[in-house]
Amino acid sequence: MAMLEIKDIEVYYGMIQAIKGISFEVKEGEVIALIGANGAGKTTILHTITGLLSPKRGSVLFEGQDITKIPAHKIVSLGMAHVPEGRRVFADLTVYENLKMGAYTRKDKAEIDETIAMVYKRFPRLEERKIQLAGTLSGGEQQMLAMGRALMSHPKIILMDEPSMGLSPILVNQIFDIIEEVSKSGTTVLLVEQNAKKALSIADRAYVLETGKIVLEGDAKALMDDDSIKKAYLGE
Amino acid sequence: MSFISYLINGISLGSVYAIIALGYTMVYGIAKMLNFAHGDVIMIGAYVVMASITRAGLPPFAAILVSIVFCTVLGVVIETVAYRPLLNAASSLAVLITAIGVSYLLQNIALLIFGANTISFASVVSVPALVLAGGALTITGETIVTIICCIVIMTALMVFIKKSKAGQAMLAVSEDKGAAQLMGINVNGTIALTFAIGSALAAVAGVLLCSAYPTLTPYTGAMPGIKAFVAAVFGGIGSIPGALIGGILLGVIEIFGKAYISSQMADAIVFGVLIVILLVKPAGILGKNIQEKV
């Protein structure tokens, strides 16, 4: 059974239809990439999954439960975390307070401290800057913080929106290494990226979006060799 | 000695403005809206105290509690019924105009129930006046209680926001509603809580204000409400320490203006100073210049 199942969703911004009937699924343990150009609807799909937007038609199923109508703030405790586009860390809070915010739905203090230690181990940079305001971090550090904050809720699946945006090539490699580690430690990953090459290199399967529709899907390695993909997204 | 006495009176009046300004500033910080009905909640709070004492025969302390509970509920009801449906509306003007509508509604409800006549409000403060410097300086019980209340409320609120989960949720919502939701924070609930706190403080402010200036009409809340709004803008709207600084400054300027320049001109001076401050520091004393990072 698929962990996350998107069934024929249609999403509108006012009169404009952004998503024109999309279905896909994510199985437990997979890394799935959604790739496509700007405006293809990648972010809209993630927002629809986590309840920030609601679809006009279609449904979203998480572990068999219909979560289409569940408000955004109740989704986290089901085991789904979302690293939003542009990181959106809380700039006026410290790194530590941001991480605590990620554990907002969790009660056990000792467990939260344990998770923070785990996040610090994965991102030593965050521990060095734990009392610094998040707004003063560099782009790469903010991305790490956004990812660490999402991990604080102990998610079964983590949705990442353009984690490579605005980062230097070295940092992009670092961030993708971390995504692979997160995946290896047992968290399912749904990754939205414009950097198709990087995304396909770590994904198991991928879906290619164009103006609100899936135009191609399949095994990530196979897609990398696909001529139309090479031309349109990999610049070869 | 009269200078010190004016200063203390100014701080006391400013403390009331600061407590009211908190309601404006918290709501603005979190819901990004100006609740112009906030001043009228003060007036309702004062009427509830008055009615609880004179008509229901409650002791002052119980009457104040009744008023706080009443205003808390009133604030949440106003938020849910009148503002919430509009918070995501295309124009922020819609909420602003609704707030002005709610303000008139509250004034007219009070008019309907209590009439337009000025009611004298018996002070609920039973603390004796403090006589200092061999009788040259008298500090009234109301003044002492007001200043202490303000200090206690400010401290409690800052600790609440810094230390409690709900307080941290408020900070998160004020920064980024979407990201806050992704953390599992109930944004609507947090906004309602903010209104509840602001309105409870308005009830306290109503009691303090009417104890110091013992008259009550349906328009009693309007002017202090506007001045507290000025205080909030003064200090930097959205900032809690800013509300305190702005409130105290405003109170002191008003009393000094009355004492040394002209009692008729006092309000003009207050608003004149506002204009000057905004010209020099548009975001207020502690306000941040909001720069969107691209």
C-alpha cells in the first residue's frame, strides 16, 4: 500500500486552475522527486498535501486515511512534515527556539531534547549557532535549520520544497547528502526540485510536471537517460 | 515638588495607556489588523464593574473578575464573528471598517442599556494615599495601584510569551502564519487567544481609568482607545516593550502639557508629538523597519 496517495486533484487560485488533475503515490521508504519548470505546480501540490490549500476535486490519502479536509495544523501530528520553499524559518527566534517550534505537537520534554541532540549531530553547524537568531544565518544554514525543524516532529514522511534554491553548488551537494541520509534513516521523502539533475540522482522514482499536469513518470535512473528530459531539464 | 507629582501622575496615566496599547499591539502583531473597537471594550468593562457593584451588589474584587471574564468572552466573540471571516479577505480595509463598525455597535449598546447620562464611577481602589516629603507630595492609592498593575502585567506577559508554549506560538504566528501552521500551530486559536488576552487587559484598564477619572459614559473608551493606539504606534506597533514605552511617554507628555502649557491644548500636544515622532522615526521608537528579503 502506498504511504501517500494523491488522487486526481484539481487546485484553483481563484479562477485560475493551477493543478489539472494529478495522481501519484509515494511508497514507504521511497525518495520521490517532482520535477518541472517554474509555475508547473510543484509547490501547489505540496501545499495541497499539507492542507495549506484545499483542492476543488480529488483527494489526498495518507496511510489510507483521507486527509483532504484535515486542517494544516493537524497534519503534522499524523507524521508528515513540510520544509517550505524559501525555508521560512522564524527569523526573530533563535536556532534553538526554531527547533523547539518544530516539536510543537510533541509533549515529552525528554524526547524533544533527544531529538534536538539528534538534529545537532546531523547539523553540527546548528549547534554552534543555537543561540543565534535564525534571521542572521546564511542561506545554507537556514536550509539546514528548516530541515532540522521539520525533523523535530519525528515525521514518517518529509516534504521538501526546493531545498537547493539560492544555494552555492557546494552547499547544494551538502544538502542533497543530508536528504539521502534522512532517507536512509527510514524517513520517506517527497522532494520538489527545479534542479532536476540533482533530484533524479538521489530519487527512486520521479514525476515530471508541466503546467499542472504530469507529463512523464518513472524510474529516476531511466528518466535521467530519457532524451526529452535531457533536453528540457538536464541541459544536455 | 509639583514637578515630581506631575511626573508620577503622568506615569500613572501612561500605565493605563500602556495596558490598553498592549491590546492594540498584540492584535496587530499577530493578526496584522487594527482593532479600533478595542477602546470600547474598556468602556464595556467599566460598565460591567459598575453594574456588578451597584446593581448586583458584588464586592469590588468580584466585580473586577466578572468584568475581566465578560470582556475576555466579548473579545473572542468579536474576533470570531466579525473579524475572522474577513482576515483572509482581499482588502485589509474590510477588517478596519468592520472594527470601526464594532466600535459604534458597542457604544450604542451601552447607550441603549445605560443611557447617555454620565454615571459617576466610585473608585474600587481601597489603598490609602501615600504622603511624602512632609505633606508636600501626595500619591493617591489609584496611582500606586495603576503603576503596580502595569508593571505586573508587563512582566507576566513577557514571561508568558517567552516561556509558554502558547506564547511561542504567538511569536510564530506573528512572523509567518503559513510556517506556523506547518509546525502544527492552530493559527485561528492563537489569534483568538490574543484577542482574549487583549480584552481581559482592556477590562483591567477600564477599572483603573475609571477609578482615576471617576466618570463613565458610552464614549469613555473612545479617547483613551485612540490615545493608546497612538502610544502603540509611538513605541513601535507590534512591540510589547514599545507599548510600555509609548504609553508612559504619552501619559507624561499629556500631564506635563496640561500642567505647564494649557489643559485645553494637551490633546493637541499629544497628537502633535506623534506627528513629529513619525516624521523622524516612521516605525516608532522600538519598531522595526520591515524589509522583505527576496
